Amino acid sequence: MAKYQEYSNGIEPTWCKGCGDFSVLRSLQIALSDLEIPNKNLSVVSGIGCSGRISGYMKSYSFHGIHGRVLPVAQGIKAANPKLTVIATGGDGDGFAIGSGHFIHAAKRDMDITYIVMDNQIYGLTKGHTSPISEKGFKTSSTPYGKEDTALEPALLALSGGASFVAQGFSGYQEELVDIIKEGIQHKGFSFIHIYSPCITFNKINTYQWYRQHLIPLKDQNKKHDKSSLKEAMELVVDKEGMLTGLIYQNQRKSETDAPSLVDQTRALSKEEFDDLFQRLYI
Ligand SMILES: Cc1ncc(C[n+]2csc(CCOP(=O)(O)OP(=O)(O)O)c2C)c(N)n1
Ligand code: SF4
Ligand SMILES: [Mg+2]
């Protein structure tokens, strides 16, 4: 058995054959096995969507939450037990529509979790509605005359929110994806990993071929940017219209400290403290 299979619970994914999320699942498992993170110290949390199925295939403390709420759950798990490696996962609809408020504030809070978004620029599970990442003019069953508003730029959102690690990948570039996920997990702070992960069933525009034509791998660029510079990272994302793969920004916050662990707090309230609290809350 390959080492990465130790992170599989043996359940066969129900994704369409060829879905980009297969590669994300495999990359995550390889990254975890390379980093030798014990299953018992791992928690994988997901929201609702095709992408959200990923937590159901992992051998870990997995939690398949509700739509758009993956980050509050993941932060709660990390606050309760900071010793766990916490991986939050979900789709572009989950993270950038219903969950967008949580995204900005999780970036700002900078807790030590890794957030992996499988972006297919569409709502896959609900059969192909537009997402905030779908391009203007994109035609779907919910926008038969074309989407009227412009697309959100997730990396820019993360950078302006305060994420201390921002990287992008593509399901078709698995080797790079494994490296990025490893770096993200090792980074101490909020690591945002935005992965272009094609939906072969409902998105006939942003296909594997389309991404290969449009994506710009940072490792192939002659001019290297300063990855610790927020200004340079933002300029790069704007200049290249977000279509980058690789590490865009990493800057460890100086103020980063380990959160106090709730599981290590054995002391309960005394009767006097409880009565006092009760009085103050209810009278
Ligand atoms: C509170 C709530 N609102 C709406 C839905 C319906 N719903 C389920 S998945 C989904 C969007 C899925 O798109 P995305 O997050 O991009 O995931 P994908 O399926 O594309 O991987 C929606 C709107 C829901 N389950 N719960
Ligand atoms: S509908 Fe799209 S996103 Fe969902 S499993 Fe199929 S290919 Fe993947
Ligand atoms: Mg999606």
C-alpha cells in the first residue's frame, strides 16, 4: 500500500470520472504522508458541495458541516485543540458566496489552519449555477442570458483580508499542488490555497485545456517577486488577473501566538463562580 493511502478511509469517491477534485484529494493525502502527520492529529472539515465530499474520504477526524460554515467549524476545532492539524475544505460557492464573511475574518484572525478551496467557477452540486467566481457573461441554467456582474478575485480578497499565506494551484499540476499544500500546512497562520479544479460536467468553458492555456506558473517567470511583500503580491494578482499558480504571498505575523488550548483546561467553574455568572447573565 502506498503511504498516502493511509489517509484514505477506503470509501470510493462518488465524483464524476475526471472531476478535478480527485487530484486535490490525492495531493492532500500525499502532502500529509510526506509530512508524516499522524491520522489521530488530523482534522479535515468541509462545507457542502461536490468538493465538500472530500472530508468523507479521509482517514482523519472529519467533519462535513453545513454550506458556507466550514471556517467557523475549523477555527472552533483549532481553538479547542491547537495540537491538531486542521484542514478546512470547500468549493468556490461555499467559500466566496455564502461563506465570504467568514473567509475575510478567518484571514484576518490568522489562526493556524489551512483552507483549501476547489474552485470550478460554478456550483457543481446544485447542477451548474453561477458562482461569484464565474466570469461576466457566463451562461448557466440560473443565468440563461449570461451573468451580469463581474467575477470576484479570491487571492485579492485573501490578501486584503490579511491572510499570511496565499497560494494557487491547479488540479492538472499535481506535483506543484502537493508542494503548495505541504508549504501551507507547515506555515504557521491562516494558509489559503486556491485550487482551480475543473467541473467536467457543468462547466464546459473552464476546462483542463482552458486552464492549461490561461494559467501562469510562477515558477516559470523570469522576474521573481518578493513573496513577503503584500504590495508586490497584490500587484501581481491584479496584473495577471489572478491566473497564477504557485506561492503568491507568505509573511509570518510577528504577533502570532498559540491560542490557549481548551482541551488542556481542566479547571471547571466553582459553584460560587457559576452562581455569580448565572446572576449576572439572567437577572
Ligand atoms: C444554507 C444552504 N444554502 C444553499 C444550499 C444549496 N447548495 C448546496 S451546494 C451549493 C453550492 C455548491 O457550489 P460550490 O460550493 O462551488 O461547490 P461545488 O459543488 O462546485 O464543489 C448550494 C448553493 C445549501 N445546501 N445550504
Ligand atoms: S458535477 Fe462537477 S464538481 Fe461535481 S463531481 Fe461532477 S465534475 Fe465534479
Ligand atoms: Mg464550485
